[in-house]
Amino acid sequence: MVGLDYTNVVDGKKKVLFEADEKTFFKDTFLDSEYSIRQDIHERFKRFSWLRGAYGVTGPNKRVPRLHIYVTVKSGKRTSQVYHEIKQEFKCDPKKFFELFRYF
């Protein structure tokens, strides 16, 4: 199978996932059994100094055509910096799984 390589650590086991498994990757990485953001993910979000206000799970739209997380970003923080930090923290392509909103 050809696709992007995503690595996900679930229950201490490393899993390599492909584009066809994006939905599985998202659910396994970020959501609990009730499709809410897992508590450990909330804790990881608290580390981001640029996070302002709301964040949560939302459905597909024109920008991100799949289930994803929206985050509210402090005004003045460069989009590239935010994406870099998300990529470092969650080991995924942030443009596929996160939508950024600006807090003014």
C-alpha cells in the first residue's frame, strides 16, 4: 500500500498507518470511546503557549474534509510554528488533522 507514513503509539505499541487509515489514526490517537478528546490529549494541549480559548473535535468542512480538531491560536503566532509544534507533539501531518482559528 502506498501512502503517507503515520506512526502512532497506542498502549505502548508502535503502529504504522497509511492514508487509507487516517480515520483510524485520528480515532486511536485523539479520541476516547465516546468520540471525545482523550484526557491525556487535553493535558498535552495545555503545554502549548499559543493555545487560546476553545478547541475540540469537529466534522469535515472545506478546509479539512475529515473529522479533525480545531484549535484557537494566539494572534501573532505564525501558522508554521503552530504546525511545527503540533507535528512534534503528535507525530502526524497537522494540516490533515487540525484546523487553526485566530484569537484576536
